[in-house]
Amino acid sequence: MTTHLKCNVGEYGVIVNGEGRFLILRLPQNEEFGTGMWMLPGGRLESDDQPEEGLLREVKEETGLEVDIVAPVHTARWGIEDPPKYTIFYLCRAVGETDIRISDEHTEARWVGFDGLSEIVWLNDAFRTAVESAAHMLKVLSHGTG
């Protein structure tokens, strides 16, 4: 008998504004998250979500932003959850107003440059890797080379 994988699926956006900066959100300080950790906007898909619709919903709920999804840039599995969590990261572009209205899930939002990635204390390495992949994709898109 075959056992099929049961999992949670998360989606997060590397959201870039018109100035070429991307958005990070600070998690509240507690036992689960530690001190001063940052992540990207997003979250788990609901059972009736289509993938891109779920990401757009999560981004809107957490930041108030409207975004266009450009392309997936990274996938990852993390945590010790049962069932496990798999995540898809997307490069997104902010459209319209870029003033952030964070939800109560986070304590701070910042637009930051891609040059300071090593200074950010990420929730986990998957976020850093996704941002690095998004930065590479942006270079390819702007220069037309790999």
C-alpha cells in the first residue's frame, strides 16, 4: 500500500518596490521566534486556495499591499511540524501605494536593499536563499543574461 505525503504548504513573496528594495517583516519576540527575527510576507495556503491567489491574500492581509507575481524563485521544507511544511517563494513587484499596514502578526516592516542580506537575522535560511535567488532573477530580467 502506498502512503501519500500530507503536508502544509506555505507561500512567501520577495516583494520589490520601484526603488529596487524588498520588504521584510519582524516577528514578535517570543520563545518560538527568539529575538529580532525577520521573514518575508506570506503564510500557509488554505485548503480552497489556488497557489497564486493564496499568496496575494496573505500579502494583502499582512501588509495591505497589492502585488504582481513575477515567478517562483525558491522552494524549501523546514521545521519539525507534523505534517511537514513545504514553501514556495515568489518574486513579486509592489503595485500602487507602497505604504505598509502590518497585521498584528508582526511588529515592524522595512524596505531594505539586497546588499545587506548578511546583516538580517532571518527566521531560517530558506528566506535568505529565496531573496538571493530573487536578486539573481532581477539581474537576469534587467540585463537579459544569466
